[in-house]
Amino acid sequence: MERAIPILPVEDLRVAKEFYTERLGFKVRFEASEDGTTGLLGLERGSICLTLDCPMSGHGREACVSLQVDDVDRYYDEWRHRVSIRRPPGNEPWGARTFDVLDPFGNTIFVMGPST
């Protein structure tokens, strides 16, 4: 199997871990940190994997990751009471249904699936 796993920059692994696990429903795959605030945090939710890096020096900030899912509205309904939604679900002219969320560090979580 081949796949890409996005690495997102964060400023505090504790804050990131709470946001992604408690609010977005990810599970921890691995955690490499001596102090709980810096290091690497691997996350998964179904077949979606992310890695969070603090401090992610030498790379860009305010990253964007696209999560391709089967049911955009199911994710929206689950997340809308837990996090601030940047843009609610909508059908795009290019044939997908999307919405997006900002994490506490300015990274965009762009959720995309089939249009309804």
C-alpha cells in the first residue's frame, strides 16, 4: 500500500492532541515527546492519517490538508458543535461537497466528498 500522510505544524502538542482527539475524533497512533508540548504526534481516524509536528522548523506555516470522506454532512454534523466551522457544507461547481475547519494553529482541515 502507498499513501501520503500530511504533516501539520503546531505550536503545542497538548493543545493539538486535545483538539484532534477530543473534538475531531482522531486516535493517537504514536507520540514522540519528552515534555508533552514538543515532538511528533501521529493520528488516525479510519483510513485518514495525520502527523503533527512541534516545532516544525524549516517548513511552511498555515498548512491545508484535504480529508476525502464518503459523507461530508456526517462529519459536519459531528464536528459543528465541537469546533468552529470556517465554512459550512456546500456543493462545489467542480462536483464535490466540501466544508472546512481551522485548527488552533491556523491549519485548514478541508473536508471533501461526493456532492448531494
